[in-house]
Amino acid sequence: MSKTSPQRGAADLNPRTWLDKWVPEDAGFWEATGKRLAWRTLIITTLNLTMAFVVWFVVSALVVRLPNVGFKLSPTELFWLIAMPGLAAGILRTLHTFLIPIYGTRHVVTVSTLTLLIPFTGWFYAVQHPEIPYWVLLVFAFLAGLGGGNFSSFMPSTSLFFPKRLVGTALAIQAGVGNFGVSVVQFVTPWIISFGVFGILGGGPQVFTPAEGNPKPIWLQNATLIYVPFLLLFIPAAWIGLKSVPVRANLREQLDIFGNKNTWMMTSLYLMTFGTFSGFSATFPMLIKQVYGVLPGGPDPLTYAFFGPLVGSMARVLAGPISDRFGGAIVTHFAGIGLLACTIGVVFYTQPSSMAEFPVFVGLMLAVFFFSGVGNASTFKQMPTIFEPRQASGVIGFAAAMAAFGPFLWGSLIGVSFSATGSVNAFLCGLIVFYMINILINWWYYARKGAERRC
């Protein structure tokens, strides 16, 4: 039996953590044993993944309020705070890519969720102290990327639990529902910071001074404290309710994915889709503030920003079964064309003369989120089809790791674009070229009739 066989050393593994057999493609095994455990695992890991996304994007919901409660930060500094969780997530996802075949689902999900308490605690403290040095804020923003890192172990784990006919649907559900964490944090934050829900235990208020209107008290620390009880519930649920599939491989064995050109092409396609989702999810509030917030009657960014991740998450859930039915590559093709067309449209509404242009801008951005969500689901259908299970797990993790740099790339490059040109359009034009390249890659290698790996 080969070293990377699914059952290698199964008899020597701790039965509390490791399953001794897992063959989801066997219909009898799936109906008798596999289905129940697979769906239970999906539910538990998805709840934990949702909290991970909350942690990852909480900074994007906080930074738009920081200048109004006494923090002396420039727009460029704010964009760098938004970018740091993406930088950390990309680095940590690279590590997470290789964890499941070494430590198993139970240990990885439990421990990685436990670490989310670190950034929550850091930001709970930081927002109450405007005098805190900027470098400390950067560190706390970087630590928020712990949440983004989890994706690259959670999703590969799920791909091992389901038969190929259902893996697209399962991954779309997990990633789509997990992505709702972005909308949750951007929707809940404006409400939860408006009153002292935790009383004296939650700390005192800050004075929020809007551009127009009277100062009022807010409790920014509530934006992280509200999720701690959920973490304290989900962590033991993972430890008690999860098992690990006996697909084992050491780090050296897993590196074989990098010799396959499809690894790099699928990584680029996933950067097009999830990079867009995560990048714009992190920067959409600040983008609204910078482009339209300066106009008379400018909008509150968080009133609209949460709709983008919400639309993208819903599209990802819905596109999973569609990709299972029609194939991932053709769905990715149309998602790429949609991203390209809508981004070209956005370019014409980023230097507005009045708020009359705002609804069109928001509509086009929501369409960008929609197509990014569709492509998120379809690319995750492609990878398990192109690669065998253990390699597919690794490629999913690595592609997700690279796409997790989305908030860092979008945040830093948008900041550079504004600094250099006074507009976001230079960044958007580069994005348009990137989309065009990926549409061609996907069509030639995966979608067209006679493609090398049609899927």
C-alpha cells in the first residue's frame, strides 16, 4: 500500500479522533454510515468557519469608525489596516493547506477556532484607547487574519467527507454560509455598538463625532465582544462532534501538487473569484466613504457595505448545485465574463459629481459580488474533478491561501491608486486585464470542447 493511501496506518490511529475507514464513493457505506457523519461534520465546521470570517473582516467594519472616536489616522493608514488581515490570512492559509492530512479535522478545527479569541481580545482593548500606537493596531489587524487562515484547512477537510457527485454542493454550502460571516459583521456592527449591551463588564463608551450632527456615545468594543459566547459554544462542539478522515500524508508528500500546472491555473482562477469577493468585502466600506462620502448627503458606508458580501455568499450557495449539474468550468466562464463587464461599468461611476450616481455604483458593485460568488462555487467544483482526493484537498487549500491575499492586495493597491491618482480607476483597470487573462485560461484548458481537462 502506498504511503499516501487513504487507509495508511489506520489501525495505529487514535479512534477517538481518526476514523478507521472512509469510502464515500461506496453507495452502501455512504447510506449506512457516511452520510450522517459527513453532514454533521459540515454543520459543525461551517459554524466555526462563519466565526472565522467574522474575525477576519471585523477590522473592515471598525476602521470606518476609528477617525470619529479620536484615532488620528490618514486614509492610507486606514486602507493598510484593512489590508493586514488579508496578508496574514494568505500566509496562514499556506500553512493550513497541509494540516488536515497531518493532524486531522478534529484537532485542526478545534485549535484554530480557539485562536480566534486572540484578535477578538486585542480589538476589544484597542478601540477603547485612541492613544494606542499605530503599529499596535497593525499587529491586531494582522492577527485578525487568523480567521482567514482557517478556510484552507476547513474546506479541504470537507472535500474528503463527500462523494464527488456532492462535493460541489457541500463546499458551496460551507463556503457560502461561512462567507455570511462577512455580512454578519458589517450588518451587526452598526447596531451592536450603539448601546452598552454588556453593561460595566463591556467597558465604557467612546464619543463618536460625525461629520455632521451632534456627538453621541458608542461602544466599539461590542463589535468583537458579542461573538465570544458563540466561540465558547462552537469550540467544544468541534472537539466533541468531529472525527478525522484517515487520508494521511506528511509535508514532503503533499508538495507534489506544485509540479502540476493545473494547480497554478486553478489558483489564478480562484484568485479571480474569491480574491474579488474577499478584496472588495474588506474595502467596500472605505471605497464608499472615499468616493461618495465626500459629497453632500454622503452615505454611511456600513448601511450599504454588508449587501455585497451577502449577495456574494448567497450566489455561492446557489451556484454549487448548478456547478454539480452543468460542470464547474462553464459556470466559471460566465462568472468571469460577468466580473469583467461589471467592473468595466464601475469605472464610470468612481468620480461622481452627485449622489444621483450612487445607486448605479452600488448596483454594479453588487453584481461584481454576485459573479464572484458564482465563480467561488464553480472553481471549487473544478478542483475535486481535476485532481485525485488527496491532491484536490491540497490544491483547494493552496488556491484558497493565495486568494486570501485579496484583502491585502485590494486594500494596499486601492490605497496606492488613490494616493497616486486620486481615484480607484488605475486599480480597476489592472483588475480588468487580470479578469481577461483568467477567462482565456479557463476557456482554453477547462471549458471549451476538446479542452485538456474539461470539467
